[in-house]
Amino acid sequence: MEAVIGIDIGGTKTKIGIVNQKGECLESMFFRTREHQDLEAYLDKVRDSVHELEQRFPKDLKLLGCGIGAPNASSRNGTIENASNLAWKGRVPILDKLKERIPLPMKIMNDASAAALGEMLFGNARGMTDFIAITLGTGFGAGIVANGMLIDGYDGFAGELGHVDMTLGDGRETGLGVKGGLEAYVSATGLKRTILYMLSKHMDESRFRSVAYNDLHGEDITKAAEEGDPIALRAFDYTADILGLALANFTAFTQPEAFFLMGGLINSGKWIIDPLKKHFEGYLLDIYKGKVKLLLSGLPPKTTAICGAAALIWEDHAA
């Protein structure tokens, strides 16, 4: 059986899986990235995890390669560079170091760009030539496909739309220090920050007035919205308004047929998506109105990032 290893390096978790040609993750596991502050020890853990997954399969398993998705990853250089949510700073030659441990063909790419490739090969973007994948987790990532080609950029860092300066009122900084940067507002972390902002701005009664920031969780904010909590509802609308403006601006660059939304923030469902559709359509130029779809990822929610990483290898073996 032919398969590919997909590795998603996240600021919180590293997820590893074995993916077949249909984009199905047959086996997977994860460990906490932050528990391995030393790079060499971290890569040893990745190697050991891959070996553990291999042991779950019969001996006829044929691995074609290993695809890696990571923040601030350059596909051209094989590096992770100055990632704000990883312990290893500077220019990390992660591909060369991992090849020493896992002797397979290997590719790395920005995690959101890998997700876009996975969506094109395995998900709801099959047959589309123009779309943008938006990942809304701890941060904000984007993978851009135009004219049937993934936009990778001169140095492999295209798509860092989460650090676009939206010149918004309170000027929050992103993880890379961009004031007013998009991901500081539109992400799972940004939503938590918006709850505090709304509590300071409005006097509505809310369950969150007695909750510390570190005890705030996205699931609680969604539940509060379902119960009609005015601060939660204001926070979702505020977030959707900013995202709607951003997506309308991005539309003017490549005129995508669709935006594919994925990641933890999207698990809030209608509380983020319904106001987003309203604000997005309102901000679009007339020539784009009614033409751009907002869609959910067609990849399995729990293994989206793994399948996207695996797509880096499967792309070379596509029929």
C-alpha cells in the first residue's frame, strides 16, 4: 500500500499522520510542540512518532515521502524563519535536519498554503482554479491559488495575509509585531482579546465579567452566544466585520471563486459565518457581488492540516 507522511507543526500541537492517495488519514497521533523547546530533541520526537505510526501497518506499506506544513516555512529554502509561535527562533534549517532522521523525499511549505493544496487535491476545491484557503486557528493563515497554480512567492513566503495592517482603531500587534495586523483580531486568540475589548467598551451583563483571560476558551464564547450573551454576540459580529472587510480586499487581488474557511474559529459555526456573509457581501465591489462563495473545508476537521501537508507529496504522484 502506498502512502505519505503528513506532519503539521503547530505552535501548540504537532500532528502526524499517514495519508493515502484519496486524502484519507489512516492513522494519526500528536504531541505538544511546546514540551520540546530544544530543536534536536523535538526532531527526535518527530522521528520516533513516525516510526510508531509505521508499526501500526503491515509490512507492505510503501511510504512515498513526507510533507510538512509549518508557520513561516519557506518551500524554496526548506526553512522555518522567525515564527512567532515556535520556540526556535531565527532561520531554522528544519528540512535538512529532518532528512537526517527520516530518509524519504521531503517537502515543506507554509501550513496555510499546504492546506490550500490539500483542498485542491482532496477537498471541496477540486476542479477550481481560483480560490483562497483561510486558516483561523491560533493565528491567521492564507493559501492562494490563482489560475490553477499555488502562489508560493519569490522566496516561498507568499500568503502572509494575517499580518496585513488593517489600521484598526486600537492597533493590536500580531505575533510578528504588526500593529493593527489582521490575525490579532481574526483568530481564536483574537476573539478572546475582543471579548476583553467588548467588556471594557460596553456595560452589558455577561458571564465573562468574572472570567480571567487565560480561562477564556472558544467553546465557551460559542456557548455564550447560543445563550444570547450580548458580549459574545458583539465579539462575533466585530470579528466577522473585520474578516469581511479583509476578504473583500483580498478579492480585488485575484478574484477567487471561493474562500475556504477552516480552523478553530470556524467551529463557532453560524455565530461567525452568518455575520461574515453579511459584512463580506456589503464590502465587496459591485463587480464582485454575488460571485464569491464562502465555503467550509472539505477535508476532515481533525486531520485537515495533516492531509494538507501530505498533499505536498501526493501532488507529484497525482494521476
